[in-house]
Amino acid sequence: MVLATSLDVETLPPPVRALCERLRGAGHGAWIVGGCVRDLLLGRSSGGDWDVATSARPSEVRRLFDRVVPTGIRHGTVTVLLEGGMRCEVTTLRAERGYRDGRRPDEVRFVNDIEEDLARRDFTINAIACDPATGRLIDPFDGRADLARRTLRAVGDPAARFAEDGLRPLRAARFVATLEMELDPATERAIAGSLDTFRKVSHERVRDEWLKALQADRPSRAFDVMQRTGLLGVSFPELAATSGCAQNRWHAYDVWRHTLVVLDAAPRDAVIRMAALLHDVGKPPTRAWSEARGDWTFHGHERVGAEIADAWLRDYRFSNDERERIVHLVRHHLIRYEPSWSDAAVRRFVARVGPDHVEPLLALARADVTARGRPVDDELRGLETLRARIAELGTRGLVARTADLAIDGRDVMEALGIGPGPTVGLVLRALLERVLEEPELNERQRLLALLPELDARLREGGS
């Protein structure tokens, strides 16, 4: 990788350049800084996030621009809303001191020197500034050289940088994956000593970093760093416990290494990848030695894993929709398809997992099977056969839930002369079982005709 000494100013968005020109025209310094400069040097998209450092104080920035949001004014940051919906964070050059909460400085002192401002940043690759008028790069900590070496190195003393902000070690893990870099050894060693500060980070911020890491080509790189540095043990000890948990003869890897392979093999979808990360979290507490088999067993690990996942996802403030979908995938990730399955058995599978979950579940199952490290051609063919059979049955109007039936609870109550109660649900579920066997029964009159017989059977069973 060639070390650029400047950037082509034409690669900078005109609205951002105009913002800097306006600041400079008012007598202030203005530089483009941080991740957007790093990404331009890497030939990556900045994702629309632009940061400007300026000698102007927040009050002066607010006077110069019409649309300004005081997003972090106590620490010198405002967001300027630009044309085309673009947003730019503008932060006054500053030095910082004291970090009692492990996240924010106790004292901020505004300065006029861009290099002094860069010295407070986390990693050298994020401590590069660009003069928007000339494209000249200001790189006092050799961030460009680290980019060329694909090395992630803290600015100055890594222990001091991590003590200032407990989120930085987790950001380091994320950057290893998303930027495809290697941790500088001294920077990695400093993470272990920062775990107490990391414990102060809110669960919401941890969640956000995990979700960003899951978007990498190989997200396993981030979680491998978390595991070996102790970050994972702090944030999710049950998941950390999968490391070293030996499996049975069907697997070449322990649970943790298998999990990382599944994670990388899963589609780039946050819900599916989070389910991949958590799918075997129930194995350590369910592992038992079987003398009969001469091997380890993990009976019920999918149920136990779903319970562990549900509790952790709640604690880390995932949305209800995300949590429910992830837990559902963990709960149902074991698919034991057999060629002998009847069409009714395939329909029951879809009814059990839910039509909306079939494709994500099959994608997770494929990644899970592939990651065993053993020959799995027959199982992969079985999953593809199951997908094809579901698609074929779907063209004939698949009924998977009682809500898909041609009659509802009101029809049952009226036909049987009963009021609301558990009997209504039992009758509807019995009807669903009949329709799963014979889909052509799902017509209003045919279902109504079945009600007396089903009601009688249910009464006999309960007597």
C-alpha cells in the first residue's frame, strides 16, 4: 500500500469543503479529521459520516451556520446540517483531562493546535487530519504507516488511552474485523488491564459495537479479539465459556471455534449473524458424558441456549423484534430433516418454525453444518431438498398457523354453542393438524363440518 502524503480535494464532498471554507473565511482553522480521512486513504466509503475539527468555539460555529444541532456542546461538538441531507460533526480543537466515568472527560480545554487535538484520539489511524484546501495530511503519529502495515496501534501509551474510555478496547476489536487489521502487540496487551474501565460502558454502547462488528466480511476476527483479551468474559461470560468446550465426534472444533466458523459462513444479516454467534451458547451447561455412546451429548442445548440468549439480549437492550427473531432462530437451529418426511411432516416443520423464519433458519442451518469441519455433503443436500419441498408446497397455499384457517374462533363458538375459553384454541389446533395432513380441507364449509367430530373427541379425551 502506497503512503499518500495528501488527498485529492476533489474526493471531498463539496458541502463539507464549503463548510471548512466558511470557517476559514471567518478567521478560524478547519480540518477534516478521523475516520473519514482514514477511509479515504483506504479507498473506502466514509458512509456519509464527516468530522471537522476547528479552532472556532461552538458559539462561533452556531453563528456561522443556519442549521446547527448542539449534539455535544459541553465537549465542543455541534452537528451542522448541510445540503442534500448531509450531516457534519464540527468539534472545537480540544485537550482532555480526567475520566472518572470511564467514558467522558471530566475537563475539556479548548486549544488552537491541531496536533494537540489529534493527540487525544484513540488509534493512530484515526489521528490523521486533512487540510481541505490543499489536501495535505497532518499525521503526527504515523497513522499512514500503520494503515500500510494493516496495524491497529493506540496513540501514545495504550494503557492510558484505554483508561480514558472503556469503549476503546471494544472499538479495537471491531476495527480488527471491519478494517481487516492486526492489533499491535502492546495495544493488545493493554486491553487486559482496562477491563474494569470497560465494565463502566453502557450495555447499549456494547450492543452497538457488536452490531457494527457483525457487518464485517469476517466478523469472527472481532469476537476472537474479545475472547482472548477478556472483553467477552466481562460482557457475556456464558458465551466465553464455549472456548475449550470439546464437542462430539461429529465436530472437528470446540464449541467456540465452531461458532466463529458459523459466524463467518452466515449471511451478512445482523439477526442471522447474532443467532449464529449465540446458537450453541447452551452447550457448556448441557454437556454430559454418555457411557453408552462413548461421547459427549448436549441434550436440550437449543432450548437452554434460547433462554440464555433471551436474557442477554434483554439486558443489552436489543429491540423486541431483534430479540424475538434471534431467540427463535437459536431455539430452532437444529434441523433433522430425513428424506422419508411426508408432505405433512414438511408442513408441520413450517408450522413449528413459522413461514417467515424458514429462509433465515435454513441459512443458519447451512452455516452450522458447513462449520463442523467434517464431511457434510449429505446434510447439505438434505437442507436444499427441504428448501425445494417447502417452496413447492408453498405454491399450493401452505397453512402453517391457526390464523391461516378458513374459519376463526368466532366461527367455532357459534357452531358449537360455546363461549370463549381454552376449548376454542384446542379445536382450532386440532383443525390445523387435519389441514396439515390434508390441505384441501381448508375451506369454510368443510372445516365447519369437522367441528362436531373434533369437539366430541376432545370431550372424550378430557373425560
